[in-house]
Amino acid sequence: MASVESETIEQARKRWQKVEKIVVESLEEAKEWISKTKEQTLIYGEISFDLVANTLQKTNQLGEKVRSNTFVDIGAGRGVALICAALLGDWERIVGIELVENRVESGKELIREVRQIFADEGDGKTVDRLDKITLLQGDAFNSENLKLYSNSGVVFVNSTAFNSSLMQALAQTMRNAVSEKTFSSENPPPFLVTTSRRIPSIIWHLKDISIQDCSWGNQTVLIHELNKQLAVEDFVSKHEQQLLGNQVPKELWSAVASCIVDEGFERAQGALQLMIGSEEEIQLHSLRKLEASKDVFLVDHAATFASRKDAFSAIEQVPGLKERVKSLIGISKDQAVNSENLVENMSEKLGSFALGAVLEGKVVEERYFYLPDEVGAAALVGNQTEKHNCLIVPIFYVVEKTAFSILFLLEDVEEGERLCAKAPDGEETASLWKSTASETANSGVVLNSEILDYAMQPALDDMLKKN
């Protein structure tokens, strides 16, 4: 990682002052263009030289270990941060990715103008540094960029204008990036720098937070470092009540945490397989011996509903959902069935979870019903058999505010053996599902800043008793 010390910053600031005027003038031109467009997503502002300088100095101080000498800017705009990085240090690569083509073209012209100023002065060293800048047009969240991020020393994101969806996409992209590489003390992961918003992922530990100046005023700068072990501990502390309430054995908590914050759904690859059984029934079988003391798997939710009315509307309106639901609950694709009957037949595969909230001083619950994905649906056999070798329970991941399920074993499962699961609250869920025939289950309940806790039953019952 390029060294950025106080003396280096002062030298770089003198170089910056030579080009600051054209940067500011071109920014005004960019703002004028944006003001004329109706595209509301083009919110734009640029960070300052001091923000980049102070941030890179911080990462140098925090980075006891030598990191990659590549600087990456996600959502690079016109490449101002890239220019600052080039003036501040001798990076091997400086790469910016920007979605909006107009900004990229404007940025390339700006970089050429800045380069020419130093070329005219005969400052070959600065020209060489500026020549290492690459400004690309494209989607920064595309999987083709994952290797670039994992091989970087610093990944910078001016995320002030990012909404929650973009922050979630950033978190998922960076999780995928670091999962593709094995890091070590000799080859540590990159620092991830964001502005205004902390990345919603507990594998990224917040190392430093500061207030810096930029083109629209003071700005919070957050420096994150990958720490999966700390993430596991943090996950357990935040989800302990859910794990207890769902009777997940304590010996599996770390495995559950590792699965969720690191491995994700890929954990099932090479361990579980869908197979066609008798009467074309889809079954779930093990590809290797599975041990109850350590094997856990994530199960995604194919669809989530607030009530039967909600499910009926979704099946009628969402393309492809009706056919997928038929497949999940074991109805042949050739068999004609109307949406109302489909909703009625859904209960055997349904699970449910409740979220707790405080409204007008009282704790209330919001209940949701979900259909598990193909893996979960194939494992759920309900009362079709007396022998169940695994359980499927829901969990609400509070960091990313999303729900999925955990499949864990009640006993060791031999290679090739079928997995037969039941949901512990299956009968209760079926009863609740039938009671939502015409009313929306969560009518009148609004969850926003009043959210007290994301809790599954029976943890919510304890909250109600205390209040």
C-alpha cells in the first residue's frame, strides 16, 4: 500500500493546488448538466483532497501489515479521488468504476488535463503516477470486479448518496469478493472505506471513524477491516435469543454464525443433493456423512407473505411465482390448480416468524409466513414420517435485515441418506395461516424507527411478559 505520511501530504497538496482550479470548474459544469436531467438517481458531489489524504494516512497508520498497492474507487464519478490518490502515493494501480457514462467521459478528460499540467512542467514522476489511473464505465457490483476488490489495498466508496438497497448490494459484493480469496498475515485483506454509512455486514469491523470536509460540507468517513472471527462473536451476541428460542444447540452457534457471515448458501455444495424419489417426489439426500455436532446449512426463502390474501395477490401478479409454488409444494406442473387452492395447500411447507416492535409504548408482533426454497421444501416432510433427522428453523439476520432458515441435524446422517425435516412450529403456523383468510395479518402495524428488536417466537413472548 502506498505510503502516505504528513510530509508526503504537504508535497501532494502543493501539486493539488496547481490543478484544483480546473477540478472545481469542471465540477460546476457537471452539476449544471445533472440539474438539467430528470434522472433522480444522479445525485452527485465530490470528496476533497484533504478527505482522501487524511483517510489514506489513517489506513497507513492502521495497517501494521503490508497490503496490496492497489487503490480502488467504487462509484468513482469523474475520478477526483483517483487523482488525489495518484498525487499522494506511488500506487501500482489506481482503478475507478463508474456507472454513468457521461461522468466517465468527463473524468477521462479531467485526468488528461491534470496530466498535461504536470507534463508541461516536466514533472515526470507525477505524470507516471497519473498514468496508472484507469477509469472504467460499468456496474461496480458486477461479479467480474470481485478479484479486483479482493486484491486491493484500499477500496474507497463515496456512499453518502447510497440508499439502503445500494448499501446491501455493496455489502454482498464485498462479501463475495473476500470469500474468493484466502488472506493471511503476509497477504491481508483490503481496507474498506465508506462515507456517511457503515457497511451493513458484520464481517467488516469498524476500525476508525472521523469527520472530514468535502464539496457539500463535513462528512463522516468510516474505515472497515475484515475480521471474520469478531463477526462470529458479534453474530452470536446479536442472535442469542433467536438461537435459544429455536432450540439450536449451543455447540452449533459458531457454525451457524460462520455459515451466515462467511460461507452462505455455498456451504451446501458437495454436501446436499436434490433427487427424484418415488412418485416423482423431490427429496433431499446427503452426498457425504453429515455430523450433528458441526454440520448446519442455510435455506433460502422462496417467497414471504403477510397473509393468505397477500399470497393470493402475489401468485396472481408475480410472473413465474405460481409455477414455482406448485413445484415447492409437490404439485405437478401439468396439473391445473387455481390460485385459491394453491394458497390452501401451502400450509404443510410454510414456516413463520415474528418481528417485535414498540408502538405507543406496547410491544406488538408482526408475523410473516414463508415458503422455503427447493432445498428446504424437499427436506420438509411434516407428518409423512415419524422419523425426522433434522430441523428447519427461521432466523432474522439483524445486520442485513433479512430472513432465512437454518437446517441442522438431530443425529448423524450417513452418505446417501435422505434428510427428513420438520418445522418445530409447523402445526401452529398452519393454524395461524388459516386464520389470515381475509385480513392482512399485520394490519395497522408500521415498523420503522420504532423497531425495538428483531425477535423470533418464543423470544417475543418474553418481551411481552416484561412489558
